Amino acid sequence: MSRNFKWLWVYEIGIAADNSRTLNVDSTAMTLPMSDPTAWATAMNNLGMAPLGIAGQPILPDFDPALGMMTGIPPITPMMPGLGIVPPPIPPDMPVVKEIIHCKSCTLFPPNPNLPPPATRERPPGCKTVFVGGLPENGTEQIIVEVFEQCGEIIAIRKSKKNFCHIRFAEEYMVDKALYLSGYRIRLGSSTDKKDTGRLHVDFAQARDDLYEWECKQRMLAREERHRRRMEEERLRPPSPPPVVHYSDHECSIVAEKLKDDSKFSEAVQTLLTWIERGEVNRRSANNFYSMIQSANSHVRRLVNEKAAHEKDMEEAKEKFKQALSGILIQFEQIVAVYHSASKQKAWDHFTKAQRKNISVWCKQAEEIRNIHNDELMGIRREEEMEMSDDEIEETTETKETEESVSQAEALKEENDSLRWQLDAYRNEVELLKQEQGKAHREDDPNKEQQLKLLQQALQGMQQHLLKVQEEYKRKEAELEKIKDDKLQVEKMLENLKEKESCASRLCASSQDSDYPLEKTLNSCPIKSEREALLVGIISTFLHVHPFGASIEYICSYLHRLDNKICTSDVECLMSRLQHTFKQEMTGVGASLEKRWKFCGFEGLKLT
């Protein structure tokens, strides 16, 4: 058995010496009759075990001296299940009862089952080595092998002179079997000498070889895991896209046909983009590329129509959501009404205290959720009202003319770009013809000269047409700017007229009040009930902290938190009757035009 391996000693010699306490055994020989209770008690006491002192009765009445064991208990042999010295697993809720172990040269006596299990240190990773302390002074390596070889294959043993040793097993699970012997008392033969007895202490030990083997095993498992993951990733990886074909006249015609098909447009336009980035465009292929680009441009209108269709679907979905939210809000109102009805005195007295508490909590939760949904619905309506302005509702002829001029300008711009591209194509063709004519040295050929003249005439015509289109485009742009300026002036005039109209209406109202004070007092009273007086006070307080005014929707949303039965039209009618307390002003320009109510009670007090 080889001993040439490295050990990392973790136990000091003092601990080993402490664990190697021997027993003071001064008992008589075990040859006394076993039916004598006094002799048996003396032997148990010498072994350090508490005797069962039952006076007047034999300690072991069923003991058979001829067999040398207690009847009813089979002998421990190596043929038992598992290893001979390790019994089958014991349930954790039952105390561990160990048995006496007989070896050829020694005997192992179990510890007291009522004592706590021996303490062990933390198990090192990959531990295959154990520390064994408390060995008898006369113990040899052969006796150690005889005791621990039944736990498993022993690779090496290193014995010290201080009554302890280190044992390295072949596998990790053998260490657990060796720990089972911790706490056993060992006696060599039948001797009672202190040098022939000891108490075993088995614990985990650290060894460099164990750590190295464990690290190698972990690295092997990590390599296997990485290989498995790599194989899985390669299996799930999508296939590479096919390479783009090289440009040729045949492939160009195929791509041009695909560009006209909506289902194959994405694939074809990617091929076109790759060809252009590769630099396949030259003078000979420019016309082909221009036709393919033109085909790609024809899909713009289709995409715009698809976008408009999606926007329409989105608007319909918004409308459905708003209707569903309104239905949910109505149901919340009904639930809250049920809670309020249950809270009235007529029904409230019949509920228990716990039921009242639950109803109150439910009512509060329902009101909070209802207010949240109500605010969300009001926010949606407020956004819609901000998007819809008076200019969009009352479409004038000036707006139509502006849209027509813009569309004409865009059309002229597109036509200008297409003409410029055609002009470049004609120039390229003229240059090619000139090069071919110079290479062939056929200056006297009348057909080519005539073709060249025709191309030059066509080029001049295209240039003249391009100049006309550019002039018309500039003229349309100037008209568009002029129309925009006129529109701004009309909006300013409209705002001034509205302000004058509001001022005139106020003057008329004030004059009528001064002419008919008695009739006004007798026939019309601004505040008709105490509820309206309360509303006037609350609205005045709200507008007083909003010096720049607030819209009628904002005011009503504030009042709805106090009373959800308030109607917007009633609030607006009440505020319009009190002209010396509230006044309405128009703020903003164009699409941002908004009606705001302000508190003017301090100014109205002076007028009255």
C-alpha cells in the first residue's frame, strides 16, 4: 500500500493527544458466569458504560452462555446487508443505536446513545481522507486496516507517533461510512491495559490530492456542459441567408419582375441595395438600375395606403376602448350606488359590525377605482377636444387652396427629380456614343451623325422643359408663402372680431342692467337655491387659485370629485348668469384656441 501522497494536516498534536484518552479498566476477567448481575455490572462499569441496575433480578435472563451472545439477536457478520460494520439506514426521528463490533485483533464498543453525536468540521470538497484520533498506543497499522477496510478500499495510511493517523479511501462515500465509527471505544484483544484501549474520533481531513482530483472532475464536467451547450446552440441556430447573386442582365430582369410583386418586394429590394453598395452601377447599367429604382418607388403609395388603413384600425380600436371604458364606469356607478343604499340607516342597522366594516372598505375601494377610470376617460375626451379645433370644423376655401397648392408643389418636385434623372441618363448615352464613335474612327458615317444630332436636340428640349418646370415650381412656392401669410392675417382678424364681440356683449348686458334694475331684481334672480350658492362658493375658491382661468371641463372634473351628479351644462349656465362674478375669455391662436373662465368678483364688486 503506497504512502507517497501529500497530506495537509489540520489537527494539532495536542488535539490528538487529548482524543487518545484511554480507559481505566480494572475489572475482572469475563470468565465469570453471565447470569451473575454483580459480575456483569462490574464489567460494564470497567468499559465506561452505565450498567442497568435492577435489584433482585438477573441483568440478562435470556443470555445463553454456550452461544456467547444474547438470544434473539443475530451475530454481526460480513454477510449482512451493506458492509458488515454499518447497519442499514435509520429513520431520522429514531435515535441511533449502535452495536458492538468484533474484529480479529480488537473489539469496538459503541458510545452511549444518549450523548450527542461527535462534532465534525466542515466537509472539504471532494474529501476522500479522514482523520482518526484516539488510537491505542499499542495499535498497529494492521489493526487500523482491519477496522477501516470494511468501510471501503483504502489507498493509503499515514500513522503518527501521537496516537492518530490519516486514511485515504478510493471513493467519497467511504468517508461517510468511516465517520460512523466516531465515538467507538476500541480494545485490543481482551487486554484492559491503558495502552491497549482508546476512544476513536473520526473527522474530515484536507488533502491536496483530494482537492486536485475534485477540481479535475469539476473541470471535466464544465467541459462536458460547454460542449453540450455548444451543440444545442448549433442545433437551434437559424440557417445562414443565401448569398446575393452577382449582377448580370438576366438577374437584373428577374429582380425587376420581383420588385413589381408585393410578396417578393422585400427580397428583391435587398438584392438591389446590395448591388448598388457593391458598385455595380455604371454607364451601361444605369438605365436598368433606374428602372428598378422606379419600380421600388411605385410601392410608396401602397405603403402610404397601408399606413392609413392601420391608422383607421387604431382609431376604431380607440373608439371601442372608450366605449368599453364608459360601460365599465357605468357599472362602477351602479356598484357604488348599491353601497350607498346599503349604508343608509334603514338597512345599515341590520348588518353586523364586521359586515359594516367590509361594506365600508368595499365602497371606498370602488369609489377610488371609479375616480381613476373617470379621470382616464376625461383625459381621453380632453385630448380629442384639443385635437379638434375650430379651423378643422369650419373648413374654408383658403385651406382647400393651400392643400391643393402643397400637393401641386409636391407633384412638381417629383416631376423635377424624374426629369433630372432622365437628363443624366441621356447624357450618359451621349458620352457612350461619343466614345464608341472615337474608337471606331467612323466620323464620315451619316447615320451616327444624324443620331447624335437627334440626341442633342432631345437633350436641349429636356433642358428647356426642366427650366420651365423649375420656374413654375418657384412660382408655386411663392404663392404658397403668400397664402400662408394671408391665412395668418385672417386668423388674427377673426380673433380681434371675437374679442370685440365679447366686449360688446358685456357692454350691452351692463347697460340693460343699469336701465332696468327693478325689473331685473323682480323677474330674474341669479342664484335660485342653496345648492347653487354652494357651487358658486366652491367654483370661486377653485378659480381664485387659478388666476389664469380654467376650462369648463377642468372645473367639472374638480366638482365631480365632490358630487358625481353635477352636470356640465348646469354649471356653465350658472356661471354665465353671474356676469359680475365669472367671465369667459378666449385664449390661444388657431388650433390652440381655448375658452377659459376666470373669477372677477373683486372687479364686479366695484361695478355693482
